[in-house]
Amino acid sequence: MMGPAAASVPAVADAPRVGIASAVAGDPTGKPPDELERILHVGFDVQAGEVITTGTADRAHLLFLDGTSLTIGSEAQVTLDRFVYDLDRKLGELAVTASKGVFRLVGGRISKKTPVVITTPSGTITIRGGIAMFSVEPAKTTATFVFGYEMTLTSQGRTRSVTTSGFQVSAMRGQSPGLVSRVERAGLADSIGRLEGNGGRRDGGGDRAAKAAGLAEANSAKGPNSTGPLQGGPAPAPQGPGGPPRQGGFEQGPGPMPPLPLMGGGAPRPAP
């Protein structure tokens, strides 16, 4: 049930809407700028500058206006720093700050040309045209590349690039990123469990409320209905030709990893 604080939040007609909460479990909260914190329910708008927080039994799935989706695991916090999108030109920018927790991002139309930027206490992640999972702790950030064109992690002026599915890179706070390494499926069990609410198991047990909310089936291929060519402000100029993501298609939410290749990391593939 929505608490008194959420009920007392005034409606703001001209708030910079950037997307919606398309699935929730438990009572995740959102704190828009200059407004009271409220409990997020399915269909609630989220705004630029909003801070999303989850507790031990909470999860949330956000769907941005360009089709990008962000799954927020339990005990997490993320700030929606910047979102601009030109609906006609399919160009824009998306940047968030992940303070703690486990997240999964599926890139939408913006990421096909401009990397999505995630700032963490230990480094900055970028994701271009694909899917990534990232775990954020006070002194360590780990980013896992699931599918797509390229993921990078930058810290202390050094950048590591990952272009092969099933590989990850970590950075300790105040240090450069480590080497790119292959991740075993068992190594992602905890992260998947915090996203899906089943403790990483594949037997369907655990937090049934999270599954019933649709966290594992939410589809980022479709964005919320929007009007007008501009969403959130003018879009930036194109940043060069965007290479298409690798063949396959986006997954329908957190789930088992695809078969892992034998090699990974290195420089990004030339864009066609």
C-alpha cells in the first residue's frame, strides 16, 4: 500500500519525464528533485534527477523513452542524471550514477550511436549497443559484458574495453581497471539472484513476488508512448556512424548467460 509520503506528493505537469517504472517488486522508492520521496508502482513516471532506492526485498525495472531498460536489484541506489532524446532523429544521451547495488542495462535507441554512461564510486562504465550487468560496491565496481558492440570501464585515466560476450572487468577505488577476464556462470549467481529475486537458482524458487512483477520478462524493445520530437531537451549532434550490434537480439530480462566464448577483451571492432 502506498504510504502517506507518496500520497502527498504533488503532481507536477511539466516534470522532465524520462521513462516509467515498468515492473516493481516490494516497495522501491523514487525521490524526484524538489519533491517528496514516493513508493514506485508500475506505470509511475520517473524524472531526470530522480534517485531510485531499493531495500532487501525490493527490485525495479525502468523503461526509458528510447527503449533502454535498467533493472535495479535489491539494496541498490541509482540517480538518473541526464536523459535527452530526439525521437525523430533517434539520437540522445543517457547518463546515470550507480552508488551501490547490482544492475542490468539493455541499451535502447540512444546506445546504438552514443554510449550510455554509468558513473560509480570506482570508475565510469560505458555501454554501446548492447547488454551489460554491473555490480557496484563502495570500493569496487565490476562490469560484465553480455551482448552487443562494446563496454568500457575507465578509472584513474585508464580504460579497459570489452567486446566479447561473457567477459568482465573490475576496478578498485583509486586504482586502474584490472585485466579483462572470462566470467563463469556460477560467478554471476549472486548478481542474477539480486536482480530476479531467486537467489540465482533456475528452479523458480525464492521471491515469487519479484517474478510475478515481470522483472525477468520485461521487454526493452518498446518504449513508453511519447509525444513530440524532443524528450528531455535537445539532442546532441551525432557522434559518428554507429556500428550495429552483433546478430542475435536482446534477451527478455535477467536469465542464464549464453554460451561463453574462449577469448575476449581487446579493442572494439571497426564500425561498418
